Amino acid sequence: MTYGLGVDLGTTWTAAAVRRGDAVEVLRLGGRRPEIPSLIFLPESGPVLVGEPAARRGEEQPGRLAREFKRRVGDPVPLLIGGSPYPAHALLARQLEHVLTVATAAEQGPPGSVVLACPANWGPYKRDLLEQAARLADAPPVALHSEPEAAAISYAAGEHMADGDVVAVYDLGGGTFDAAVLRRTATGFELLGTPEGIEQLGGADFDEAVFDHVTRILPADRLTGDDPELLTALTRLRRDCVDAKEALSFDTEVMIPVALPGLHTRVRLTRREFETMIAPALQETVRALGRALRSAQVGPDQLKVVLLAGGSSRIPLAGALVGEAFERPVVVDPNPEHSIALGAARLTGSIPAPAPARPATASARPSTLATPPPAPPSPPPTTPPRAKPRVAPPQPAAPQAATPPLAARQAPPPQAAGQQPAPPKSAPPQAAGSQPAAPQAAPPQAAPPKSVPPQAATPKSVPPQAATPKSVPARSGPPQSAAPPPVKPPTAPGSPMPSSPGPTPTQPFAVGRATPAGATEPLPAAAGTPAGSRRRRLRILVAAAAVLVIAVSVPITVRLLRGNDRPAAQSPPSSAGASASAPACGFTDDFTGTAVDPAWQRSRADTKVTVSGGAVDLDAPNGADIYGDILTAPMLLRPITGDFVLETAMEVSPTVFYQGAGLLLWNGPVSYVRMERAFGKTGTIGFEYNDGGTHLRAHGPLPSQHPITTNATRLVLRMVRSGGTITGSWRPADKPEFAQLASVRMTLPQTVKVGVAALNRAQFGAKPTPFHARFDQITVTC
């Protein structure tokens, strides 16, 4: 089957992805990771080595190792590798040739189309050199697309973006920085303004800053000389500095091992020290993004999201500075190392279109993801021009006022003396005086509660005037056991429904239907004459007055009739039901006593919960999980409205793969976030979520899922909601500072359920084992 290949020839890492039909997946280039280091080893004899083998050989012979050559594309001065000159684009050709070889072997044939991603600020000269590199690699015809465009395509494939949505891409890679603003179109993305870039800024510079920090601490005499053993040790130290930099994205401090000839020690580096080193450079990237926005003539408030792409975007300070500067949602791609390659692969075929569920006319887009929000703004009423004239300031009025509905449909009659709006919702005290008037207009209408509910459906189309109709059904209906026959006032021949009082005077369609619906004497002959028109108006006025009297008197009568049984009707529900149904805004449960608070909602009836010693134990039977159609994990949940910080202190010792427990945000089977200490003896901190049907892992147990390992069994997990952004962090119980896990953007309603869950589903041949987690405290701060 013909396939498309997307390639990201990065400065420090090279990644590729394959598209078959609509399916796109990362192509595994290396043995340990899907991506490979952008390294080429040029031996004196033998084959050229690329990626991981080049890194190993380069430790022994660093002079024959080519690195960061992408930065030198366009430089007329060649790189000197092993005493021989090499143009930078020729080295890129070797890198691309290796990718094509791996793809051809894995897919049993060459690709049908290839897309190469390049920095957005590369001009025609550098792009031409990249095309030359593709020809040198004997690649099929290639197409070039900018890295920000590929990143946006990858993001749009997993998140809903409607036509016209604008996204800013902050692409901080290993050697370059790109900032671009793009607008979603029916066929893809269009670039707005001029992209900004900083060619000599990226993760490699941060690696060098860490290396300089370490070498400044070490004795200078230990770092000089031509000893091959020293050069090998320094190469290894550089690699350890890279690992330390990456670890600081998830931890607050690292120890960097130093093994030089005659010197073995460790150097401590904290996240604060690292951020101090790189803060000036990151501030430059923020300013570059600001210039890109100004060039595109797009304000920050017009952005749907700021997308952080590139491996170095994992650095927490990058997202913090961008969010603070532009005050827009910041999305860090869960797999920034692969997002550009995945987007490039999608560009070899059709670009994903926006979700069809969104109407084309929906210009106000409240959602940022593929799944529409549970309660999108309602479209305007179908008759807005008629609804507006009916809105009148509340005034004390006599019940017989009946002309406002007529005024909503036709010109007011000459007899305007009695024209006053219907009494507002706050009029019941005054209605005491109007109650005696009810028998004068129509004796039977004093208690027609049965006829009132039919009009309850009408106020939906008339939100501005819903005060009176809302109060009627709320106090009428089942409690009225002795309802009289339907009302048919003799003085209202124009009433629309003879069997019911009809809509209240605030509903315009009542007037429109009055003439043809229930007339008791012929009207057509009178309709064309002034006298007939005058009689018709009079009938309508009388009918409207009767309806108004009914609408005012019924709630008063119902209130009086229900006065005696009010305590029984308003008896509070059980404490468990009340706690479960009313969203809380902040709580702390330290599990004192011997029973769990009734406010906690249990996901399954057989959930075993034990409260003792100021903690709660949650047992998970074998087979419990939250994945796909397996939604059997025991959960303790409570509803929370708005933004919150959810935190738990817990103790958990998973022994097999897959056991785990931790925090949970639950919005449904395909809308949730979970953080957990899990995966048995691998000791991994997981961050998984589902937003619309696809289960995604920001951190999982496998090497390709960016595992975060720990030996800690007592730890603290934290989940923060800010609008539609969910951020997770964790720390061992004996450490004071949190390490950020991930930040994702989701479509969520205002009220969601939060709490804890435990999972226990033995996999990969593991023997089913009992499992439980102990939570010392669960806290929510709104």
C-alpha cells in the first residue's frame, strides 16, 4: 500500500511519521526511542553511522562526529569532520537517506510522497539547499512545509478547529526557534504575517549552559589537555548534562555525575538555577512571538490557543512565560518531539477537516476541542424582531391591562388608556388587591391550574419575558387535586385555546392565533371593515385581559392553597443526596471517623472503602480499569464547579503491570483526566486523558510514552483546572516542591466530578494480585 512519509530533520533530533490512508503513526527510527539524535559519525573507513550508533562511536572519536549541522545550512564555510570538509546540506542528505532506508524496510517499499519540514523563516536559498539534500538522498519528489504549519496540522488532528480559528505556534526546538501565526481554512492553514525566528537558539544552547555551569565548578586543570580519555570523558559529561536538562522539566533538582581522569564527583543543579540561566533567552522567544502577532495584525485575544511545539517546549518556564505574556490558553503537545513529523505526514495527504458536528454558521466558537461542549450557547430566537418590542420596564399595573401583547404584533389601538405591561415577577404582594377582581372578569378562572402547564413550553422561545410564565408552572400542577373544568371565558371569543387560558399576555403568538382558532361567531365579514376591525380589537383586548387576570390570580391562589402544606413540600432531601447533587466549591476531607462522607459518590456499588486512622483505603478488584470500554475502576467523586486545585496525599505500592491509583477528573467515559502512581514495579507516574473518544498518554510506562519513574510509594498528586486547561504535577511526600507532569487543553463543562480512583488489571502475563491505595487527605481549593 502506498504511504506518505513526513520527516522532521531537527537540529538535535530527527523524527519521522507514516501516513496510510487516514491513519498516521510515528515511524520508529531508533532502538530505544522512536526518534534518533541528529548525529553522523564519519569513520576513516567503513559505512557512515547515523543516530544512536553515531553517538556511541562519537564518544570514542569526537572529532569524527558531526552534530548540529542543520544550523549551518546556508553557511558557505563547510564543516570540518575528521579533517575533511562537508557542506551542511550534504550531511542533512545523509540523515534523510537513513530515514528513507528505515522507512523502506519497515513499510516494504519506498514512500509515495515525502514532506520535509523546515523553519518558517528559511528563505528561498535555504529551502533550495534542503531540496538539494533530498536529491542527494535519492528521495522521491518532496514538498516543503514550515515547521509551525506541520505542528498546527498535528494539533488540529486531535483538537477541533473551525474555519477561521487562529493559532500561534511557539516552536522551540533543539537548535532554532520559530514563531508563526496561522489561520485555519477549509483546506489547511494559511500563514498570517511574517514568521519570526531565532536561528541560533534552542535546546542545544541550554545544554551548553548546563555544561558551562558544571565545568565552572570543576578544577580548570582537569579540563584541559589532548588526552583521548579526557575527550571521551567530556563527551560523556555533555551527554549527562543533556539528560539533566531534560530531567529538570519534571524534577526540581538533579545530580550530574562527573567522571574525568583523576576526578570523580557529582554536581548539583536545581531547576531555579537552570531557569536563571535560560530566562533571558526565553524572554527573547516571547518577544519574537509578539512580533509575529503584530506582523499578522492579530491581537492575543483573537487567538484560540498558543501551541508549544518542539522538544524544548517541555521546559516549564517556557509555557509559564508565554501564558503570562499573552494571557491565552497555552497547549504543550504531549509529544512535542513528534508533532512536526506527524503534521508533515498528514500533509502528504488530505488535511483533516473540522468536525462536521459544528454548524458552518456558528461563528462564536466556545469549544477548543473536537468534542462540542455540553452546553453551547443557544442560537438566537427565531423571531427576535418580535421579542424585543415586548420587553417593557416593570411597573405596577392593574390586572386588566391587556394591550402589551397586541402592541407586539400590531399598532396600538386608539384606546391606549389601559395599556400597561403584565405585572413582573415581584408583583405578588400587589396582587392581593387584584384577587377580588378575578371573579368579575371570569368566575371560573380562580383555580384553573390544570390549564396552566401547557403554556410552560412556550416561554422557552421568549426568554426576556419569562418571569410570569415561570412562576405559574412552578406553583401549579400536581399539588392542585381539585381542579375545576377547563376555563372558557364567555367574554373572550378570540382566545386561542377554548379549553385553557392560553399563553400569558407576554407571548405574541397568542394574539396571532386568536382570530382563526376559537372564534364563536363568524369574523371574515367583519375583518375588512373599520367596524369589524374595531370589534375584533375589542374581542382580543377582552380575551387578553381575561388571560392576564388568570395568569396573575392563579399563582396567588396556588400559593394560598399550598400555604398549609409548605413544610412537607419543602422538606430537605437526605444529606447524601444533597451533598451529591449540589456542586461544592472547596473542601478538605482528612477521613476522620469510621465512615466516608456521604458527599462522595461511589462509581460502583461493590466498591470496598475502609476508613480508619485518618485515611481511606480504596480496594480495586482484578479487572478494574478506565480505558476504552473497560470502565470498572472504583472511584470516589464529588462535583466541582469552575476552576479548582485538587490535591491528595496518598500511599500506594503497585506490584504488577497494570496497577495504580491517583487523582481523577471525570466528565464521562470519553472525557476524563487521570494521574496516578502506577504500572507496578516500573514505578511510573502516569498522566492519561480522553477528550472525545481517543485515549491519550502524556506520560505512560513505555519508552515511547515519556515515562517518569520513581521509587516513592508515599507521594502527593496535584491537578489544576484553569478554564479548559488541566495541569498535573507531583512530588514525593518528603520533597517540598512539585514537578510538573503535563498541561492539556480539553472541552469541559463548568461542573465536573473530581476525586480518586484505583485500577487493577493484570496485563502482559502478570498474575492477578489484590491491590488497594490509601489516601490520607483529599483537598479541593476553588
